[in-house]
Amino acid sequence: ANTTLNSGRMLISLKPPGARGSSFAAILERLRNEGNSVAGVELYLQPVQDLTIDSSSGRTQYQFALQGSDGAAVAEWSARLTRRLAQDPKLRNVASDLRDEGLAAFVDIDRDTAARLGITPATVDDTLYSAFGQRIISTIFTQSSQERVIIQADPNVPRTLESLKNLYLASAAGSPIPLSTIATITPRASPLQVNHVGQFPAANIGFDTAPGVSLGAAVAAIQADEKSIGLPAAITTAFLGAANAFQSSLGNELWLILAAIVTVYIVLGVLYESYVHPITILSTLPSAGAGALFALVIAGQDLGVIGVIGIILLIGIVKKNAIMMIDFALDAERTQGKSPREAIHQAALLRFRPILMTTLAALFAALPLMLGWGVGSELRHPLGISIVGGLIVSQALTLFTTPVIYLRFDRLARRLRRSAPATAEA
């Protein structure tokens, strides 16, 4: 639906990727350049997914709102912030829906004259409503239904300022009085639409990210621009839709990853009856996370929700390399009486093949996600890229680092056990 009279919206369905020969980003850029060449037309294009978390639609892909108790202050600061954001190189297509380009007729009533003629403001309001609205004045009830009686002005009469002045009002004396007798009608500029958020005046500002700029960098740039213009405390801002979900997830992603790591540590600690060796297993995670982030950077992908899901999956996939070696090494120490160095060396030799096979199986399973094509494949690419990158880097590093860390922590555990009795005797 069109929100204002001077705007229109259309949906364009692209051909399948194999038939169109260009990426959707290239097609959008070409259409945007052609549309901007038309004088007086502002063209905003954005990709639309079948599954979306946006609760409202706008001209651009991301929106945020300014809200305050004073509508004039909201309009003033919205214009200032829009001009500032338009100069930010990290943003593009910045636009506010609070545009003072509409035309409205304001009726200023001469209350003294109206009082002498016995005309109240309510009478003026009722007359204007009857002329330009649809007033239900009665209801006719039948045996099977009910019909509403609606009064309205003749639709064939042009609705101009002159016709507005010639509206007649009922006076106390009973004679009709023209509206122009008691009121002055002046055309003025007015907003094209009036927005409210939580019953307070609001203005929505839309924006897109510049090529190569992540949504996180754009959110940080907007927050910095708010401080640079000195936005007063009476004006509050809030991101909407996908931008709001991303900003909310920033504070939750770290806690989700930490919760997963703590859960894994507790399970491994109970399994191996040790406080130290679960840390040895978890030491494989930093290399996997670094590999996932490095792969996303090389591929030019943002660390979004899908990428974070891939990193959380890596927590469960990558630690099996260390589990295979450490489980074998601990069993060799306890049942065969081997030293820690001999046990971990034998574990690294005997467990190399299953470690490599399971890693390759997981890697090849993630390749279709990374290289897939078809409808919606762009949504799955970050998941496959993060998994493949994390597996490659962790596989290359953990085979060498896990035995070293195992021996270091084993020495630490032995040192702690030796110092514990001495402390107890003291």
C-alpha cells in the first residue's frame, strides 16, 4: 500500500539466477542509475526475502525512528539528522518520511463573529465532516439486515478552496451563514503523513548500507552521528525491523557463545573427571572462530545471525578433534601406564585418520551451503563459509597445538596436586 499520495510501490520478480546472468546487486544498481536520471523522481530499491523479521515496510532496507513529545522538535531534529546521515560515507539512500511537502487548508475561526451569530466550533467541525467525510446519520433496520444512512456532499462538485468558502453553517437565528463570514481559509504546507510510535509523534528515517559496509558498522556510524549533532534527551531513537534485531542480538551473541562453551566444559569435566583437560579440548575453539571470521572477511560477508549460527555449530564440530586424541591419551595413561608424552604421541598417530575423515565429511557437507545456488542461496552462504573456514583452519592447527597444550596442562595439574598436600600439612 502507498503511504502517501506522491509515492508508489511495485514488486519486481527477477528471473532465476541462471537465466538473468547478473547478480541482484548489479541489477539493482543498474535500475537505480536509470531511475535517478528521471527529473523529479526518487527511486529506492531494496531486495525482499520471503522470510523477513521486518514489522514495517519502508523505502530502504533498514529504518530507525525518532520519537518525542513535541512534534515540531521531532521534525526539526529529524531534518538535521537526515542531513548529517546523508553525508556519512557508510550510508546511502538516507531519507525521512517526515516531509513537509503536503498542502492543507487551515480554517481560522473568528470566534467573536461566530459567537454573535450563534455558531460554535462544533458546528463548523460537523459541517466540514459532512462535506468531506462520510457521516452515518441513521440506521435502517430490516427483517434480514440493517442499512446505514450516510450523508456526504455531492461528489460531482469540485472540492476547491472556493467551494470550501461557500459551505453554509446553521446559525442560532436559523438562517444559513457562509463559512467565509466567520473564518479565514488559508493553504499551508503540511506533512505528507503523520507517524506515531507509542502515541507520541515520530519520524522514520530509512537508510541502506554502502557497498562493503556491514550493518554493525552502519549502526555505530548512526549512533556517532546522533552524538555529533547534539541530539537532545527529549528526542529518543530506536532501530526498527532488521536493524533492531541486529542491535538486540549484539548483546546476546556473546552470552550465547559463552553459555555454549560453559555447557561443553561442564559435560567434559564430568566425563573425564578433570578440571584441566576440558580446557585442553576447548582450546581448539579459538582457531575455529578465527578461521570462520577470516573466511567471512575474504568472501565479503557480514557477521550476521546466520554467521553466528555457523560459529556455534563449529563449537560442536571442531572439539571432536581434541576429544579423539585426549580420550585415547587418558585411557593409555590409566590402563597402559604410559607417560603423558608417550600417550599423546600415540593418540596423535592413531587418531589422525579418523580425525581427518570426520573433518572432511563435515567440510564436504558444508560445501553445498557455501557454493549453493538457486532461490534463497544468499541466505545460506554465510553459514557454509563460516563452517568451511573454521574447519580448515582448526584442522591445520589443532593437530599440532592440542598435544602441546595437553602436556602443558598435564604438568600444571601435576604441580597443583603436589602442592595441595603440602598446603594441607602446613
